[in-house]
Amino acid sequence: MHIAISGATGFVGRRLAGELTAEGHSILKLGRGANGAGQRRWDPVAGEPDLQIAPPLDAIVHLAGEPVSQRWNDDVKRRIRDSRVLGTRNLVGAIGKLAVKPRVLVSASAVGLYGERGDQILDERAAPASGFLADVCREWEEEADKAAAFGVRVVKIRIGLVLGKDGGALAKMLLPFRLGLGAKLGDGSQWMSWIHLDDLTGMMRYALSHEAVHGAWNGVAPNPVTNAVFTQELAAAVHRPAWFAAPRFLIEMGAGEMAQILFFSQRCAPAAALEAGFRFRYPELGGALRAVVS
């Protein structure tokens, strides 16, 4: 297949592009820093990408977006929203102008759609929450869904905490845990929906190749854990104790409004993926963490 990937230089995009290339697919990388063969420059907020290429695209994977894990202010929140909502709108607009449309659009979303939900088990039928991040995710998905009007199969993967080497949230956690300074966040009761990077890119490849797959998928492993359990599992994986608890008010002082997402309790279930026959390589947290830190 001839596949375009936006955000192909990011943590997830790099791995996905490498795997698809190894499988024999032709990859077009879309991004602001694109420069060279197999790449095309695109600023998602500035306008539509140029997708008029030969041979025509068979599929698009849309991963581009401003990082959420930074201290929020009005400008950062605008960039977070615009990069996802306007970026997806511009991408779908470009798809609509193609004489030959791609067969499938796989678009990233996030479990932030669900907001704070306590112990509720959240499959893909759960209603969206309200609030900044949930509203961004809802609008993001609505823009992706508009590609269906052009006969494009749309798959939206609501990504949880991604565990992988050399990037992502875990890269920031490892040093304090290896120093024996790992700590649960607050009382640690909030549920964390996580996924190993290999399973996330596996989901995306599965969505590309299986014509029956459409709609929303929770991009999470089948066994979420509380933050307290996650803390102990990560400490065990690096063979260090984790005796501390980081008070919420200190985290909020340091991270500001963004800190709220660290305390959202989201107990998500990958019901759609399991029903479609997708098999996880890392269904349990302990095995996933050991694979990452080894």
C-alpha cells in the first residue's frame, strides 16, 4: 500500500513508519519539518496538505498534534486544539479534492475524551465528558468522521498512556524510579489506561489491513491498573522501592492546569479491538514494563 503518515517523526509515528516500511509498504511522511524523498511539508494549522501524488494514496494515518504534556496557558491550549481540530479538518478537506480517494483514514484520538470517570468501565460506547481536553477530542473525532462522506473508511484510535523505549511519558518517569524516588500520584486510586507501543502500532496496522474495522477503538491494553499499582509495577521492573506519594497540590503547583489529567480516572476497555479479533502482545502491565526497561 501507499500510505501517508502525519506526525511520522513523533514517538508513535517513527515506530509505525518503520514497521510499515519493513512490511513493504511505501510511506509518505507529512510534517512541518519534512524535507527530502518520501516526505512532504505540511503545517496542519496553516492549510491543506498537497496529497496529489502518484501513485494515489491507499491509506492515511493521522497522528500530528501539539504535545499535551506541557504547562497549559491560553496559547498552548489554542495550539493543542488547533493542531488536532483544524489539522484534521484541513486533512479531510484535501482528501475530498482527490480524484482517487484513500480507502481508509486511521486518525488518532485520546482517552481524554472520557474525562474523570472514577471506577466506571469505559468501552467505546461510553459518552464523552466535558471540559477542555474532552471537548478537543470530541471535535477532533468529528472532523475525522467527515471523511466518511467521501467513501473513506474511518477508524479513530483513542490512545491511552503509551509505554515504549526512547520516548513517551515513560521516558520522563524512568530516572526518578531508577533512583528509588518513584511515587504514586496523590492517593494513587485513579485508573490508568495504558498500552505498549508495539500493541498500539499493531492496532493501527490491523485497522489499515482489515476492511471490516471502522469507528472508534480504545487504544489501550485490556487490563488497566490504578496509579498505585502502576507505581509498584514500574518500581519492580527497575528493581527499586517506591515508598513515596506526591501530593496533588505540589503537582498542581508545578504543572498548573495540565495536572488535572494526571488525576483523571479512566478505566478503559478495548472492547472493539477484542471483538474484531486483535491480539495483544502485552495484555499485562508487568510484562509490558519489563519489555520496555530491559
